[in-house]
Amino acid sequence: MAAPLMMGVVEVSENDIKIISMNPTVARFFELDEKTMLGKTVEQLGMPKDTIKDWIKFYRHALETGQSHDVGYWHETGQGKRFLSGKINFIEYDKNGKPLFSFIIQDTTEMKLARQELERQENFLETILDNIPDMIFVKDAKDLRFLKFNKAGEDLIGYNRRELIGKNDYDFFPPEQANDFTGMDKKVFEGRRMVEIAEEPIETRFRGKRILHTKKIPLFTPNGQPQFLVGISEDITEKKEAQEMQKKVYQEQVARQEIEKLLEARDEFISIASHELKSPLSSLILQAQMFKRNVSLGRDDLLSKEKIISMMDLTEKQVLRLDRLVNDMLDVSRIRTGKLKIDRMEFNLYDLIQDVLIRMKEQFLLSDSGEPKFTYTSRTIVGSWDHLRIEQVILNLLTNAIRYGGGGPIEVHLSQEKNFARVSVRDHGIGIAPELHEKIFDRFVRAINPSEVSGLGLGLFISMQIVKAHGGRMWVESKIGKGSTFFVELPLSK
Ligand code: ADP
């Protein structure tokens, strides 16, 4: 009688429920007194028809199954809706053949409301998580099993959350990948702070390999124990593809521009080369014509031995110039096709420089520079190099020093360093702008106006390739108006 639960016995007929017995709690709930209620049907007590129908249904169910039946019901009262929950049990048939039931019912409105509020909040969170386009998951720190997975995650991985929750990475991914993922999880807990993985490949069930940008955040209990790991992964596969595509387009563009630049340089080269070839040729033609005319006119005065020798000298010079130009062009094509060969033999670099200086003596004397000053640290610096090719490099540097040296003195220095021999050729001429210090070693590049000094812009390119083929280095130090020093370093051992 004193129980805070509503308890009693009812007799249930087709359309109504009669109260046979009950405790005071029932009367209190219905705000009626016990005497009024006992022996009355609920219809007589003013219970709405629909409510009566619902309850009869519950009792029938209990009768059919013969088991105790759980009920939960929002009951309309004078003070608004109350939630009743409890159990009803079939007892026996009474003498009228009507079933009797016991009921134990509790007013659990507050609990129900609290639970509903919790559900609402959970749904609210779930709705937000499911509408975020990035995959979000939560793992238990203990065994790294999944506790939560949002919709974007299900779509990406290809499993629904019922399949995912309670499982770990090894249930869904190839072992190696699962190792990577869980390894990283452990690191995140060790480091005790968020870790960002810029790019992480993942094998999915239906969408093949995808690339993720993932953030992993460790959560700890108030006393600092690892509790959860929250992961947020953005699928950047398309973004990355677009970036790659953009990069490719950009690279193609750059390549095209390079080609255009090269074509332009080639065209300029052809025009310069034709001009360069043309002037010795014109001069040769002119000489030949003059010689023929002098012979046919019988001008013996113009055909003296000295005259003929000087004419032949000139002819030789022009032919040699043509030969040099053609050789340079051949070298460029050899370099391009990788056919530049280095024939090594042991020789003394000092001797080679001396030879070149002697051979160029006339050219030096004809220029205002005069003979170069040659200094050295040793008269024997022997290495295994290509004699002809190294000679070509030194010749090129000295010819340039005359050409661009503005008639100032030229200095050649030879030294033996730790593992290499170094030659420098210094002039005091026009100098080279800093932005061209590397460029002048490119094909067809000429730093100065083509009309000013003749040259094909090939010498330094060829020299650089020769030096490189020896495993050496070549560079220039120069200031505009102050002259230039070209350096060549050749390794002493192959
Ligand atoms: P070329 O002399 O036939 O033009 P090179 O390849 O020998 O070709 O030289 C390339 C360019 O480098 C030259 O056109 C010139 O502008 C610049 N250059 C080379 N040597 C010197 C130097 N000693 N002083 C100033 N500029 C130089």
C-alpha cells in the first residue's frame, strides 16, 4: 500500500477496463479518491476512448504471449502529459470468464524527458557530423577500435557504420596500410598533440585508391590517460589531380617557351653563322678574281713573289677561319648527339699553355694587348686529359680575352691545387653583366650586340662541355667595365 509505484488488478473486457483493486498511489495519480475508483471502469472515470483502446491492446498482448508485458505510454492528465512505464501480467480468468491482470506502473516522465533530451542532443551532433563533407572518425585509445564514423567516412571507405564500429583498421585495409594508420595513431598519443598528415593514400572498397589529408587529434581523460583519437580526413584526390594537371600544363608551357627561345636563338645563330661564313668567302672570291685578272692582264708588277706570298697568307687565314667556324658547328652537333669523345693521354698542362701562347704570338702582337703575362706555381702539372680539346679551351679563352679585352693586358695563371689543376685567363676589358655569368656558357648566347664583335657564341659552350666531360668545372668572375677572369679546373686523377 505504501509503495511509490502504482499497483493494482484490473478486469479487462471488450471495450473497457474495470478496477478491481489498487494501492493509494493510483488514486493520487488520477487525483481521485480510492472509493470512487474501486469497482469502476476507466470509462466511467472519464478516461478518453483512445487511451482505453491503447491499454486494452497492451493487456491483450500480455494475454496472448502469456508473459509479462512492458508498457510505456504518454498519458494525458489534468497537468499535461505524463509518461507511464511498467509491467502488466495476466493472472487468471474471473468467474465471469474475464481476464484479470496485475499492473505495476511508474510515472517516469522526468527520466523519459531527460533521455529524450539526450537523444535529441546526440541526434543533433550526429546530424552535424553526417553533414560534414570530410570523413570523421573516433577510435578508442585502448585498442584503436572505431567508436564513431560519419556519413562521409562510410561513403569513402565503402562500409556502413554498423560494419565499422567495434572493428579496427586491420579489418578493412591491407595489412601494410593498417600498420601505417595505427602506427601513426600511437605516435599521436605519444606526442600528445594533433598530427597533420598532408598526404596519405588509402585503399577503399569501391572507389580505389584515394589520397587523404588527415588530422589526428588525441583526447585524454581528466587525469591525462589517452581516451579517444579523433580523425578528420579530407579526400584531396581530385584536388591533387587538378594540381598535378596544372603543374603539367605549366611545365609544358615552360618547355614550349624554352623551345621557342631555342628556335629564336637558332634562327639568330643561322643568320650570324651565314654572315660569319660569308665574309671570309667574299674575301676569298675577291682575291681569286683579282689574281685571275692580274694574270690575264699580264700585270707582272702585281704578281711578284712577295705579293703572291702575302696574298696566300691572307687566303690561308680566311680558310682557317672558315675551318674553325665549321669545326665549332660540328662540335655543337657532336655535343648534342652525345658524340663528343675525350681521348685521354698524359701531358704537362704547363707545356700545352706555353705552346698555345707561342702559336698565338702573332695575334697578341697584332692586338693592343701584347703578349700575356704567364705565371704558374709549377712547371710540371701533369694529368690525363684530351690534349687537343684542352688546347681548344685555352685557345678559346685567349681569343676571347683579345676580342673582348679592349686592348688591355692579359694574364694567364696556372696552379696546382689539392686534387686539380687550375688555369685562369684574365683580361681588363668590357666585362660581363652578373646575370650573364652563367648564360654565356649556353649555346648561341652572345652577351654583346652581334654587330660589335664577330663570333658565333659557341666557343664557351663547347669549352664548358669539354671541361665537364673531363669531370672539371668552368666559371667566370667579372665586373662590367673592369674585365673578366675565366677559370678552368681539371681533376688531376680521372
Ligand atoms: P663568341 O665569342 O663567338 O661570341 P663565346 O661562346 O666564346 O662566343 O662567348 C660568348 C659570349 O660571351 C661572347 O659573345 C661575349 O659576349 C661573352 N664573352 C666571352 N668572353 C668574354 C670576355 N673575356 N669578356 C667579356 N665578354 C666575354
